[in-house]
Amino acid sequence: MAQPRSVDESFLALPLSALADAALTRAVDLGCEHADLRVERIRTQTVRLRDARLEALADGEDLGLAVRVVHEGTWGFAAGVVLTAAEAVRLAEEAVAVARVSAAMNTDRVELAPEPVHDGEWVSAYDVDPFAVPDVEKTALLVELSERLLAADGVEHVQSSVSQVKEQKFYADTAGTRTRQQRVRVNPELTALTVDRTTGTFESMRTLAPPVGRGWEYLTGTGWDWHAELAELPELLREKVKAPSVDPGRYDLVVDPSNLWLTIHESIGHATELDRALGYEAAYAGTSFATVDKLGTLQYGSPLMHVTGDRTVEHGLSTVGWDDEGVAGQQWDLVRDGVLVGYQVDRNMARLRGMERSNGCAFADSAAHVPVQRMANVSLHPAPDGPSTEEIIGGVERGVYVVGDNSWSIDMQRYNFQFTGQRFYKIEGGRLAGQLRDVAYQATTTDFWGSMTAVGGPQTHVLGGAFNCGKAQPGQVAPVSHGCPTALFENTTILNTKQEGGR
Amino acid sequence: MSTLSPQQLVEAALAASQADGSVVYVTDSSEANLRWASNSLTTNGAMRSRQVVVISFVDGGAGMATGTVARTGTPDIAELVAASERAARDAGPAEDAMPLISEAPAGSGDWDADVAETSIDVFGDFAPALGEAFGAARDRGELLFGFAEHQMSTTYLGTSTGLRLRHDQPTGRVELNGKSTDFGRSVWAGVGTRDFTDVSVADLAAEVQQKMAWSQRRIDLPAGRYETLLPPSTVSDLMIVAYWSMEARDADEGRSVYAKAGGGNRIGERLAQLPLTLRSDPHAPGLETAPFQVVGGSSGSASVFDNGMATPAVDWIRDGVLTNLVRPRAWALRTTAPATAAVDNLVLEDPNATATQAEMIARTERGLLLTTLWYIREVDPQTLLVTGLTRDGVFLVEDGEVTGAVNNFRFNESPVDLLGRATEASRSVRTLPREWNDWFTRASMPMLRVPDFNMSSVSPAS
């Protein structure tokens, strides 16, 4: 039974206000136009098994504080791990020193879009704190699930793991905002492998359960039917091993939400980050083809396409009460009727673009890192009266149905991508006609989304996601969810990966 | 930082331990960075942190079990040790159990010395020089983007068997990316460094300027197989993928590119026609790294029981033949093979190579000269087929001269297969991997000539 939650008392008992008062007062004394302080405690645990035996159980806690300033129009940032007022003052001074060194390279004054002052507490939706569950219980559950797979014919090896995070943040700034937050997320995975030593070949299949903003209840039946998935996995793996290699060519592609979430992440989520469009990620993660001159006119894809950014959806991995600049969570349109209409922004970028307000996309993965523009939950909306997956497949004469994500790669402007999956099925005459092997699909973003001719209904919708999306320098990871229905993409290029690797 | 020194924290945790064995390590880190875009600073920072890791080993009768707990900052040592021992008691017997290391490896630093640190001051000369480069680029109508980072980590590792090992690890890198104002042309230069004293902003800016000049002429080419010159950065990104896949257990169990048909692994098999050596050496000049293992959690390629184990130089491939795979002591014992540990640097070299990169370009009749690779992901673990993209400069070489910039491509290739097809290698030089330099900066690689590199499709990205 879900209980109303508050931020753990052990976090609130830290000297949060004293640290904020010390750092922010010093920053103002040093002439800063803006300053903010974050105190973050991030508890992580990964339990990893190999063939139903515990390989590693890594338990970590990261606790630190960070001061960010705008000093004479230049950013300065400093972070440490000692939670004393003296250290908070030192960090404020060091952040100003960093800003002074950096001023030699700064030509654009930093200004932040306004945000109402907030004072509050927010906790994500979960029932069972995974860190309250004994390690023995967690390991025993993974052993049991692994052994179910190992007992099946043809399954020689099983990898299993569950990653768990509890993230607590205190944010304060010189405008007066004070927020306290707590989020929980889990990421379970099981992979079955079969090996043919005679030929030296092997094949694997992984569970489709996405990472979610839920607690330990996710592993015991809430939000995912593990029993059903593990019961069918070995037979699906056996079928995959015997499946014929795909004939490369162009096919109608029916994409299951378990695969489409990642295509959305790469080709829409990252492409509609304004920092990329403006060049702030140019040297690392890259830029975006969806440049600001195209806002309101770029035909991103089919008129069936409605995509939103959302920091509020329940169980979303990117869902927050406030972002790391004190901006309240919101939902907004990125692509409407197939046209680019919005971006994900932080407060500096919002001001640069003349927007009245940030849409709350600043995030730092720990106190050690400066907040950068990070992805909201970016989701493709289902058609309100849309078809089922079976109905979509039923309308395809010759095609491929892809389930589950695997390999992913896209270029630095988010045009050319190539993805694989866990399972690919041949579609003949509106019916599934067995699995295929060695399949990858390759496309250009606007061509792909422009070829979408059917969008599934709400009954096909699944909230998928990534636990560790990488971006920025120094590198940071962020969790993010993507909801989507099943969808149909006509005339898509299918590669045979064995032939791609051949000579 | 805590009033306790890292050495005191290690001793306090070892003293508090009630376990049958324990390993404690403390890593103090400091870091400074600058990031810029469009000839202006974007973000920056100076950070300090301390990580304290306690690993307890408890013999429950059926075998030794382990528990690892890590905390940053100034944790309560008694609580930390107790949590680690609780985790060990709750875990089952470890498959990789071995007696803890008790013999000190050679090359450990001075245990009693203070922590080594860096600060924003490391950029004292660099930042003004970069500001000047911004001005020069602006005058040419070009934009500079990039990142500079310097980290210093000091690790103190102590064990209940009496080891007291210390290592200082400096790590630095600079990436400089040049673009035209319409972003239609893009080039890159990057270097790894230990202390920034050997970084010349002027040299990096000159390399960017030369490549921008090369890219004035644009040539569109279709997908296909091309003779391709892979410069050291691209070779390092591909060899790192091959290195990260070198787990002996995976190969022995038949689930890796290094597994042999019929069972066993491919050690002894020729992978390259050229007499290439792929090796790691903690004492490689300019690429120095820890000469002993520090492991927080066991996996198929490392074991917490091997903490403190010497990591001597090892040839992974020698004279083109696969020679070693990464093998913790426990797996080595089960397979009667030598234990080997991954080292945080990588060198590929052809001992017979005398050519410079420029000389290899000069004797190319027609081929592609790449700059960097990006978004490299495994497509097929069986062959280690990976996909990825060219980035920031694909140049056409004709009759020994660069004649223009070509569109980018998506490629599908296996680094292991590429080794077998490479027909020429240059002298090896220190290089900065482009894709993996968040984790891996210490590499020395040659340029490789591959006669038929598979450019699978065209990428419109620039």
C-alpha cells in the first residue's frame, strides 16, 4: 500500500539552511549577480549475478555540496564534500576565483530567465524504498529469477542485475528559492545466453522491462509481469537461434514501444535540446539539425506526430518537482502535428531565446557537477482511438516487427541512425511469420518520422527509458523516460549485420 | 576535507575491522575544467572529492564472501566498516575467492606523502592563450569549441595482509573543435597530457586552422568500401573496444569474439598480418598509470580479491598473434593459465614501422583520411562488429595530397577484423581517443591503412 512520503529525516537533518546562508551571503558579498547552492546525497546500489551466483554487490553513497555563481556575467562553479559553513564559504570564494580565470574566455554575459520563488518539498511516486529491503532478499530474488531461466532447455548462461538509486537534493538561491526533493528509481535486467561450442557461435535475449521511477515493488509484481516474461523468454531465444538471416532491403517496419523509446530518445529527445541547437554541445555530444531558424516550420515528421517534453509524468525517470535551477516541473509541446514547435531549455538559454521562462531542464548528476541542460521525459503520444499492435501488423503486407532495444548509434546532428533490437519478426500478409536474425534498421530522422503512417492507441502505450544517458563535459549521466505507442514506418531500410561485417 | 588524512582513514578502517580480511582504499581527487563554445566560455568548475571504500571478507564456512561499501566525504568509519561486514555476511560464497595479496608490487609511491592536488591555476597560461586563439578564429570568421580538464587523484590502498600502496594519477586532456559560422565545416584536434606543461594552444589551433583550410573544397562521395587512413585517435577508439572485450572467462565460455569454434579461446591465433603488438604497460613514458590493481567490485575481468596485485606490462597481441586475455587469479587457477590484469593504458605498434603519418598520406594514390570516430556501439558481439560515424573531418587524398573534405559516413566494422586487413602502420604516437576519453586517455597508436573500410551509408551531419 502506497504511503505519503516525505524526504528522509536523515537528509533534512543536515545543516542545509546554514550551508545555504553561508555560501550565498559570501557570494553576494563578493559581488555575484546570482548564486545557488545544492546539497545532494545519492545512494546507489547494484546487485549483479552471473549464472545465478552473486558476482558483485556494490553499495555507494555520494554526499556533497556545490556553489554556482554568476560573477560579472561569467559562470563560476566549485564543489566539495565537507558539509560545514566554512567549506560553503570557501566554495563560494573558489567559484568566484574560477569565474575570474574564465573571464578571459567569456564574451557572452550570463543572464537567467526569471522564475517564481519556490519553497517546498517533493517526493517521487514509489511504494517500497529499495534501500530498506535487505540485501539477502534482493539477491535471493535475482537468484530465483536467474534459476528459472537457467533451468530452461538451451539456456547456458544468465546475467542478471538490478541497479537502484535514491537521490536527495536541496537547492537554494539568492532569489530566495529553497527546495527539498527525493527520487527513487530501479533498473532490473536479465539476459539469457545460449552457446554453440561446435560452431563457436552464441546468441542472447534480454528482458524488456524498462527502468522506472518506482521502488522495489517493481520487482515483485507492480508495473511489470516478470513471471510471464521469464516464462516465454527461453522459447523466444531458441526460436531466435534457428531464425533465418534477414534479406536486406526496404520493409514496412512496425516498431514496438520497447524499441521505439530509444529511437525517440536519440532522434527527438537529443535533437530538441536547445543547448545542442545553439552549439554548446558541439565539441562533444554534437549539435542538432533542428536549428532555431526552423522552429515553427520544420516538418519533423508525419502529421500524426505529437511529442511533448514532460517533467511531471508519474514514475518518469526525469520527473522532478523542481529542476537544478529551482524551476518547477512542466509539460510542453516539442513536435505538434509533425512540426517542430519547442525546445528543452534551462534559464540561461531561455533568456538567450527571449523566452519568458525556462521549462525546467537543468540537471546535474551529483554535487560534483555543474547543472547542464538535460532531457525531460520526451514522449510520443498515442492516437486517442488508435489501433492495437495486432491491428497495425494486420495492415502490413511485407514487413518487419521489432521488439526490444539493443545497439544504438546516431550522428552528431541527429540525422543518420542505426538501431538493432532483441527480436525481429517477419510480417507476411498481415501476420507474424517467425523471427529473423542479423537485423538492423537504418534511417535519417526526418525521413523516418515522415514515413510514420500509423500510431497505436493508448492500449499500446509503454513508458520506456534509460538509466544513464550521457552528455556534457565533464561527462554526466541522467535518467530519462520516454512513453510511446506502437507505430508503423513505411519503406524503411533494413540491413543484414552479418553482411555488413563481411568482406 | 576531513581532519583525518587518507592514510589515517585507511588505518582506522583496518583497525575497526572484525572481518577475516579487509581491503580499504581512499581516493582523494581534485579537478579543474573549462568548457567553451562559439569562441566563448560556457561552463567551468573546480571540484574536490574523497571516496572511501571498505571491502570486507568473511568466511562463512562454505567459502569466503565479500561486501563492498563506498562513501564520499567524511563517513563514520565504524558505520562504514560495519556496513561492509554486514554485506559480506549477507552474501553467498564468492566464486572468485582467493587468498588476499600480501606481496607488495614494485613501483608504489610514498605512503606517507601528502595528497597531490590540482586547481584552476593549472590553466594560468592556458586560458589567456585560448582567449587569443578565440580572437584569431573570430578574425578568420571561424568558431572554436572545446573542453580542457585536469584531474589529480591520489589513491591509498591498505589491506589486512599488510599492504600499504599509494599512487598519484594525473590525467589531462584538451579538445579543440573548429567550425565555420554556418556549422557546415567542422574539424578537430585533441591531446592528452599529465600536467598541461606540454600543451600548446598555438599548435592545436594551427592544426585546426590547417584542417579548416583543407575543408574549403567539398566533395560528396557515396557509401562503399574505401581505402582509408585511420589516424591514431580513430585507431585508439577501435582498439579500446577490442581491449574492453578481452575477458578470458567470456572467451573460455564461448561468448566473445575471442572464443574459438570447438571450444576454448583464440590465444595463439594470428589476428593481424602486420607484426602488430597491442600492449599495456603502467610505466610507458607519458602514459604512466597505477602498477597495482584497485578493484571496487568483482566482474569477469577483475576481482576484489586481487586488490594490490601487481599489474606488470603485458602484450595482448604480439607480432600479430593473440597472446593474452584479461584473467583474474581465480579464473586463472581454474583454467591453469596466467593471471593478467587490465592496465589503464594501451599501446599499438608495429616495431618495423618507420613511416610518419605525413609519409603515409604522401604515398596514398586515392583514399580517405579520417579525423575521428563517434558513437561507436557494438552490433554483433560474435564478431565484435561495431557501428559508428566519422566526425569532424573526412578528407580525400589524391596523389599524395589532401584535395578536399568529404561528407561523413556511418561505418560498420569489427576492430578485430580490421587488424587482419590493415596493410600498413605508421610509427606510433601518443593520441587522445575521441569517443572514450571520458574514461580512457592514455594511448599510443599508429596510423593504419585499411584497403576496404566499410562506409555503410552517408551521414548528412557536418
